[in-house]
Amino acid sequence: MTLIRHPGSWQQMALASPGAGAARDIALMLADARAVLDWLASGGAPAAARQAAALLEDTDSPYDLQHLAGAVAEAEARLNQAVRDALAGVPARIPGS
């Protein structure tokens, strides 16, 4: 598990519900962010990776670069699963149309 848990946050988040368009946009943004983070974490750009790691450290982030990439990937997967679950009961076609 790479996402960080905060006590009580699940109760507050249960009230948050993005619309379908926003969920799609967030999923696309997370995919792009994950690609950039994966590239940085892999050492594809050593200077940029060092700067990103230093920024995370300076902001007292609980993540290092690799764990942040993993957390973004997990968030993306969870969002995509939530969208699939939400659409599971919606018929592909409206009868009679």
C-alpha cells in the first residue's frame, strides 16, 4: 500500500463525489503525472530526479520519488476502478432508442 492514510479521512472523503467528466480528467492527469514520475524515478534525468527528490524532502513530504510514483499509480487504479464500478449498472444502450 503506497497511499498514506490519515485517521478519519475516509469519513470526510465519503462525501466527495466528482462528476464523470471530472473523474475522467483526473484519471488522465494521474496517468500523465505517473509517466513523468516513473521516468524521474527510473533515473532517466538524473539532475531533474535529484531536484524532484530535494523538493519532496524540502516540503517534508512523506514520500520519496519512487513511493510518490507508486502512490499516483495506485490512486489512478483506484479511480479507474471506481469509475468502472459506478458504470457497471448502467446499460450500454437505453432500450427503445
